[in-house]
Amino acid sequence: MTVIEKAQKYYKGNLSFFDDAQEQYKHLGSVLDKEKRLMEICPFGDEISDSNGENDFAVLDDVNTLKNVMVFAEINRYRETLLADMPEDERRKVTRLIINNLDKFHVKPVAFEVKEDAIVVAWYLNSVINTFRFSDNIEALVD
């Protein structure tokens, strides 16, 4: 399945994909190899557990991997002005400026959709990630 098919599986809008979106996805490597490696590095527990106590993360440790980690975000303002409140010519100019600079993110998005009042941006972050690593790193998104 291509990165385009994966993104469209989770987002039903009309995404426009960057030319190198599929290359970014290929760079992530084989899903089966990554999953196997993660399961070897982070072994499962001895038994199914649903108890509170020493290892509250045990059940999620046994899930071990999450696949197709994607993030969708919406840009609805430029500086102090909502895109919806801009005159059409200004909104079109600002929208193009934003889209042309999306590759400046440290992790480049794979796609975007221009709506009347916002720009939806899509990132395909990882094909497979360990549950604990995901949980630990996702905290950075909570402000």
C-alpha cells in the first residue's frame, strides 16, 4: 500500500501530496523487519495482565507496536488574522506562502488540503513504532 493510500484510509478529504511523499515513506524501511526487530528488543510479558501495580503499562507493552503513525493538523490563522477573515486575494497569497514553506518543518509533511477557512497538513511519521516510545514521545505534543 502506498503512503497516498494509507493517508486516504485515515483522512477522507482531498489531500494534495508532495512529490516526494512516497520516497519519505520508503525511507522508513520494511514494516515486517521493523516490527520483528522491535519485538526482539522489547519482549512481551509472561502473562496477560490487567492489574494495577508495578507495571501499569504491561498491557500496552504486550501490544508492542503501533503501525501507520500519522498526524493531521489544521492551520487556520496567519499572524493574528484567521484565514476565513482575509480577503480572497490575500488568503490565496498567504495560503501559497504557507504551503511553499511546509518543507521547513523538521519532519516534512506528506500532504495538505486547502479548505476555505484552513489548511490541513498531514504527516506520515512512522510505519511502525514501539508503544512505549510512542507514549513517551507523544507527550511533547501536549501543551
